Amino acid sequence: MLRIYLSLGLLSMTASGIAQEKNIKKDTAFKEISLEEVVISASNFSEKKKNIAQKIEVISGKTIAQTNAQNTGDLLMSTGNVFVQKSQQGGSSPVLRGFEASRILIVIDGVRMNNAIYRSGHLQNVITADQNSLSRLEVMYGPSSTIYGSDALGGIVHLVTKSPVLSGDKKFLATGTGFVRYSSVNNEKTIHADASLGGKKLAWMQSYNYSDFGDMRMGSVYPDKYPGFGRRSTYIAQVNGVDSVMVNKDDRVQKFSGYKQWDIIQKILFQQNPRISHALNFQLSNSTDVPRYDRLQDVKNFGGSIGTTLRFAEWYYGPQKRILGAYEFNAADLGFLSKLKVNINYQDIEESRQTREYRRYDRFDSQVERVKVFGFTASGQKMMDRHELTIGLDGQFNDVKSRATRTNLTTGSVSKLNTRYPDGKNKMNNFGLFAQHLYKFKNEKLVLNDGIRFQYINLRSNVEDNSFFHLPDTAVNQKSYAFTGNIGVVYSPFRNTRIKASVSSGFRAPNIDDLSKIFESSTAAKQVVVPNASIKPEYTYNFDLTLSQGIANRVNIELTGFYTLFRNALIKAPFKLNGQDSILYNGVMSKVLANQNVNKANVYGFSFNMEAEIIKGLSFNTRFSYTRGSFKTDASKNSSVYEKQSNGTYALVSKKVSSKPLDHIPPMMGKTSLSFQHRIFYTELNLLYNGWKKLDQYNADGEDNAQYATADGMPGWMTLNWKGSVTLVKKFQVQVGVDNILDRNYRNFASGFSAGGRNFLVGLRVNW
């Protein structure tokens, strides 16, 4: 950590900030942009960011292009404010304020991506949205259930894709972007093209993206105490049809981590008249098989002379398929409403898991899930003097089909296998009514935000074949109700001073994944999670305070603190199935866990951000955040915890404790950058860093994946990165960069996949 702080100090003395927009001439440009920036996540309609009490971060289209990330997860991680977990190269699971997966909401073009099988562990769904097709990305921090309903406990990631552009005063307008990129660390090859063809009333936009990612190579500079951390020394391959353990010629190459992905977006905009428009939105994301890299490292002790070897010969996700179709109607100046927006959408998602253990040719297991989701949102906004009132209703209808088979590769015979979710009917329906209000006081120094939401959720799930586990409950019919709301104020006592305070609540109704799933939680700890039909919705109650101060129109400092009360939190904890605390699962005697509502949990932390424009074009930016979380336990029962031993390492023990760490809580993290832009030239040098996550701060029964860390936890790390671009001729740009210049070897907390080592990247981009 000392190295991190010394490096930050040196970089701070040198200077830094964020680059100005190309066409802005004033020295106060970045300050004006920050204050006048428009966001859409807070109320479904456009609103100036300065009027919103909730903390919101916006990643603009220009920043997305400059960042040149390999996927949407890497784009989020590049901000320094969003933590991202990875179990494989084809995965990225964002964490907002210690909440992850189904406890944060992902929205694309106003449509909820979260569905009935979003799990509480780690999710890769965010990368099915192509970052190269985004016009902007908004991150809302803290509970956001008023507008968006269930799941937004920790916040929202709102992805906004590019839209068709009408010709305006011209008869016809064609705009677009095209680029190619190569990255050395994984032999990545990406090609992208998007174009908008617009007339005065009708416009069409299409976007195509294809990426080919090879096996990722980790860094060569290891932490001093852990010289072999993460090395891929062996792998399993077939020799003459027989599984064989092979020696990896280069153990820094993460064998079987590559995959391919392609994304297509088509949009049509029809401007019926100046007040009414219609839009169609079609999206397709697909991939090849995606190897589950962390599970390919798992070992199994066979005993005898064979000893310990890799457990899985094959473990991969089938193609990640996401199809979206949506129609949106927008109208303005309707008399009784200033604005009206209606969105009707349909999603079809398929995901699967394919596994086979070492030399088990008799059981190639396949679990396939198909989710069909129909949704709608209707919201209207009324402008009344200093009041802005948004009211609306929404609904989402989920239908889940789960199937599983076991194939004998020797004989070709196929038999039934226990499904991941119940093999009967699985339906989950959400309905909500909401209102969000904003009032601007006459003195223009005070803005009030308040809102309320009522939500109803109905879930039905049943097991048809109960011969595998003899579950005591074969049918679940759960109805949930929730009232949530928010109230906050924005106070600007002086021109460059802003104080924001807000209180908000969020909720998440248990979905089919929470209630009905059976799966192997940890191969190392031999744990299996079973259904628990008695769980209830989770709630968060959050207080935010943000202080923002501008200095001489060149420096802006923002400090945010938050405290979240987490009630009825769902935690995986020891459980009994048919009176047994362990069962045989996949041939292994495994400890039984189940989701259970813990009475009390708390999450708190802060974030700091400073932007400074030193001279015109030269900017400095530094930001970091800190989060902690714990929950109270039943002191009468033993809990699994990590305890420090006399030799300095940690061991898993069972003892009575009054509180335990929450899982998903990231370590201290941040980013410091120095950037310069002048006409055709842009360059940025930055440090991206994470602090230590000691093993005693891991949740032993959760999703923190201690088996993929060192004996002491996950070491802190820092990378030095550089990128630059130059416009050679009009609208033609060359982008170059070096990530992880010092070739550090590291992993993000809870990740079973090591980050890339030194990476040289080059891209060619054209805009018209």
C-alpha cells in the first residue's frame, strides 16, 4: 500500500484532471459541463444532474471511445468507482457499494435486464451489452427502487445505446463510427461499425460488433510473498481420446479462457410530428462457449497414488444469448401532461452450463435455462411552475424453463439430470405504481426531491420430478408487497458550493433463483445450496450526504458518505434438508446451505473525487472509495469464519460469533489520472489500484471465493496505464495504449481469473 500512496503523491504533484470537450473554449468548461449535465435515470425523463440529490456518475460517449475498453465490465472498472469481479474472461460482475448481481439493477434503453434467474453470486450479463454501441452510461449509487422497483438495492447501471439521427434542416444526414482494435495480452481482435441514415421524419441506425478474445496472459511481476499466485501450471486435454493432465508450457497463459462474441443493434425512429415520435429497438447478443476459468482450476483429491489433480475436464457456459425487441412512444405538450413515454418490450435469454469431471466419460452434464420476459413502462411528466411531477406504472412477466441431461460419451445414451431450477412451471410477475417529484424553490438555491412506489410481486414455481432430492416443498406460490420511497434536498448556498442529502429505501423480492435453485456453491469447501421456500423480501434504508466545492472555476472536490441499513438480508447459511446438514451431491458429501433472511446487516463507506484543470487542456483527476459491511449472527449457533493462526495465515474454523462480514464487499479502490488534450492530440497516464482484502474479512459461506485467493486473502495491487490518440486526417484517428505497464500479476477480490499483464493495444477509428 505504501507504494500506492507514494505513487499517488508523485502523480498529484505532477498535476492532472479530465479533458475538455473539443469545441469548448472557456476555461470554466469542465465545471459548466459537470453542473449542467443531463441525466435520464432519476425520473425516466431528462433532468439536470445538479438538481438530483442521489449520487449519479455519467460516462459520456466521448469517454467511452477514449477508454477503448474490451467490454462493458472493463469500462465500468476503468472509472475507479465501480468494482468488477471476474470468474472468467467472458464475465464481469459490477459491485456498487457492496451490492452485486441481483442486488443491483441493470437497465438498457429504459428496459430492465434483471430477470427471474439473476443470481446473488456473480453475473456476466452486463457484457452482453456492447460498450462500443453505447452513447452514454449512467451509474446511480444507492437504493433506486422508486422508479425502477425490485433489485435496485445498491444502485443502477443504465446503459444507453446510440440512436438514429434525423436530418434536421438537411434533406439527408449520414453519420457513423467504425474502428478496429488489437490487444496483445489476449490476442484480441475487434471490429465495429455503426451508422445512422436519417431523413426529416424517418431515421435508421444499425450497429455491428465482433470480438475474438484469445487466452489471457497474466503479469510476470508477482507479489513478493506469493511468487506462484494464479499460475496455470497444468490443464486437462484429450490425448488419443483419453483425458490427460498436461503441463502448460507457459504457466502465465490462462489456458482455455478465450471466447468470441458478436452484437447487433437495429433502431428505427419515426418523427410523426414535432410532438410525437415512435421508435423500434432490436438487439441481439451472442457468443461462442465461454469457459468457466475458475472452475477449471478446481482440484479433487482422489487418494492413493493418484493424489491431487484437476477436477473438471470441461466446464463452460454455453453461448450467452440475449434478444431484445422494444417499441417506444414519446409525446410532448399533451395539455394535461408535458411529456409522455410508453415502452413495450420483449426479451428472450438463454444460458447454459456444461460440465464433465476428469475421466468421467459417462457423465457429461448439461443444464439449460430459457427465460422469456415481457415488460412495459408508461410514465408521464407534468411541469407546473416550479414543480416537476413524474407518475407511472410498469410491469414485467417472467417465464423460466429449466432442463438438464446427462450424456454417456462412450455409449451415447442420454438420461435425465436434476435441473438447476424446478422442472415445472416457473413464473414471476412484477407490477408497480410510482411517483417522483422535484420542486425548485424561488431562491434557486434549494431543490427538493421526493418519491414513492408501491410494488406487487407474484411468484409460482413447482417441481415435477422430485426423485433426485426428495424436497419437502415441491411447489412455491409467494406474493410480496413493498412500499419504498425517497426524499432529498440539494442546497447551493454559493455558486460553486453544493450540499446534497437524501434518505431512500430499496427492496428486492426473492426470485426463482433465490427460492428454488440447487447448485454447488463451492467445490473447495464442498458446499451445496438447496431451496428454502420461507424467505422474504430484502430491504435497504440508506442515508447519503454529498459535499461538492468548486475552487476558482478550475478545481472541483466532491466527498460522499453513505450508511445503509440492510434488513431481511438474504445470506447463505448452514441449513438442514430432510433433517440432514450434509448430502451427497455429484458424488461428493457436501455441507447444506440455503438462503436465509438475516435480521440485521449494515453497509457504510465513502467516496472522494477531485478534478482539477491546471492549464487549458491539462487536467488531473483522483478518486477513491471505501466500503465495509457486516451482519449479525445467531450467537447460539456456530458459524464458519476465517481465523488468523500462529504462523500468520488464516484457517476456516467453526465457532460462535456475534457478527460476520458481508460478502461482496470490495476493498478500498481508486484511480488517479493525468490527461492532456490539444486539438488533434489526446493522452492520459493513470494509476488504477485496489487495497488488500484480508481473509478474516471474507464471508466463509458466501460468494467471496477464498479458494482463489492466497492464504492471507487477496493482495492489494496497482497498475500504471497509458493511452493516447491522434487525429491524422479529418475524422480519422489512431489510438494506442499500454495497460499494466509494470506487468503486475494480480486478481480482483473474489475473482478466480487473473487480470491481464502488460498489454499493448492499437486501434484505428473513423467518424463521419
